[in-house]
Amino acid sequence: MIEAAISALRLEAVTLTSTAAVARGSVFYAQAFVALPTAAIVAALVAACTLAACIGVRESVAIAAAMTAIEVGGLVVVIAAGWSD
């Protein structure tokens, strides 16, 4: 019983850490569009990820896929801009 609780806490710690890392990394992209403090953007992104996880796995995966598509699109734009030089 205690081992299961410890494993659950470890999983929560990993999830929280990875969500915070993604949110912190996304701040600089978000600040290009909105003039908000870093802490406010991080809090909003963590809350959005938490909400998606609470709604369901399918929705959470859809949000992760959308974020990945946006990131890949940005990289394609940068590559295209550099390619034309």
C-alpha cells in the first residue's frame, strides 16, 4: 500500500516537472503575442494542461498534438526564411 502511494507521488512529481518545463519554455513564444508577466503565462499554461488532463486523455493528446503542430509550423517558417537567403 505504501509502495503504491510512493509510486503515485513519483509520477505526480514527474508530471508536474515536465508540465512546468513545457510552460516555462513556451513563455517566450507567448510573450511575442501577449504582454503578460512570465508568471501569469506559466500559471495559465499549467492550468490549461491540468484542465485538459482532468477532462480526459483523448483531449490531452489532442492539445499536445496541436502544440506540436504549431511548433513544427514555426520551425518550417524559420527554415523557409533562411532558405531564401
